[in-house]
Amino acid sequence: MLPFGIVAVTAILVVWSGYRFSIGPAGLPAPELWSGVRQVMEDNRTGHLAYFLGENGAEGWWSFFPVLLAVKTPLAFLVLFAAGLWMSFKPEGRALRTPPCSPLLSWDSR
């Protein structure tokens, strides 16, 4: 338990040093940190206006991360990921004898 205490105290001191060892009026260290935590909690409670795929809203969209993944991920990675999924769920009797990337693996640059 002693190593955990040492790590916790060190972490608290490192974070507090980032706030230049400031002390609030109530004697609370790093008052800016706690003010920021309160602001984030308030923002999470009330939400904020956002725009996504032609809609305005304050609650968020379930499709945000799937659309983000499809738009921001490089096309080559998506193609290789789909090919890997297809090959991993292919029945064993019909499996390819050599992987499609075997010519790339055997290429020698000498």
C-alpha cells in the first residue's frame, strides 16, 4: 500500500505544480482545476449546441462515431480490415491456400 501512496502523492504534487502551487480562498489547492471540473460537469449536464450532417442539436447523435470512423479512417485500412473480417469468418473448407498479401511478404529488396 505504501507504493500506491507514494505514487498518489507524487501525482497530486505534479498536477498542483502545473497550477504553480496556487491555493484558493478556502485553502483548496489548484482552484483553477476544480473550477474547470465544475464547468465540464455543467456542460455535460446542459449540453451545448452542435451541428452534424445538416442537423442542429444539443443532445448528440448515435451515428456520430460510426460516421467519424468511415470518414476519417484511410480507405486502404478500411479495405484491409473488411478483407480480414471476410477471411476470418470464411468456412475452413473454402479457405484460400495462400494469403492475398503473400507476394508482398515474399518480395525482397536486394
